[in-house]
Amino acid sequence: MDSTHRLVPLFTSQQIASRISELAAEIKRDYHDRCPLMLGVLKGSFVFLADLVRQLDFPVELDFIRVASYGAGQETSGRVKLLSEPVAAVEGRHVLLVEDIVDSGITTDFINGWLKAKGTASVKLCALLDKPSRRRREVGVDYRGFVVPDRFVVGYGLDMDEKYRNLPGISVLNGE
Ligand code: PRP
């Protein structure tokens, strides 16, 4: 690991797994007869999405949208780049966006706008982490794993300059 950073554990993989089971029960209650299109927001959501869908015992479809706004920094640039559209047609679908974290809300706001313009039947958001203290756009989180403080968090899909995504738990990154 990068010697200039110290990782302080925030959520263990066991705590995350247990919370995901609860989220899956909520999602099942609302979507069990709607075959939602679960849209993972790459790259950060890939670990969460993989664990979440394996807790769902009803028909779902999966696709991905890839956007980026942070580059190598710890602050959003405020400009969201759509790097890759979903392959699936989203028109008329019940879309469940899956995010690792909602911070400023700028990414979610951008994707919501993009999806609405495509004529989706509904759009909801499932985010493992919510950092409401940083919000710059009003976005609703329909299924929320954990609220996190205003600290930079890594692991379980979340990166700092592309590193740490592979950690099994979530940690706070402290500079020296
Ligand atoms: C991260 C994260 C969310 C977004 C949240 O993505 O995965 O998509 O930032 O931040 P916001 O609410 O302030 O917009 P990032 O742009 O870093 O790309 P990545 O998923 O590839 O790491």
C-alpha cells in the first residue's frame, strides 16, 4: 500500500454483507414482480453490485453505465463525463441505479437526467454509502447502506487515484 496514507477501518466485509442482506430484502419487497434493470455505475459499484445481486432471488437484469468526475483528485471536478452508455435499452424500464457512494450528488443528478431523457418507466437509487454533508445537488437515496462522515473513504470498489478498490472492507484514508 501507498506509504503516504494510513487506512483506518470503517466497515468490515462482514458488516457490509449483513447490511446488504437487509437492503436486498427491501429491494425484493419493491421489485420482485417488475424485473428491474439494475444499472451499476462504473467503476466504483462493481463490488457492491456483485454482492447485492447475489442476494436477490427474483428476476433482475444487469447493465452498466460508466461515468467519471473525480479524475485523480479527492474533490469532484463538477463535470461528469459519460464514458460508456448501457447496452440495454432503458426506455420503459424500471431502472435501479447502483452506486458505491453518493457524495456531492452531481454524478447521480447527471445520470438521472440522462435516464429521464431516454424515457425510463422509473428510476430509483441504491447506494451503499451516503455522505449527505457534501451534497451539492438534491438527490434522493431510496436504498441506503450506511451514512458516512465527511472523510475520504476507500475499499470495496472505492478508489483513491485508482488504488484500494480491491480492499474487502471500507476504510477512511488519512494523509500523513
Ligand atoms: C465516484 C462514485 C460515484 C461518484 C459520487 O465515482 O463511484 O459515482 O464518485 O460522487 P458525487 O456524488 O460527488 O458525484 P468516480 O467519478 O470517482 O469514478 P469511479 O466510480 O470510476 O471511481
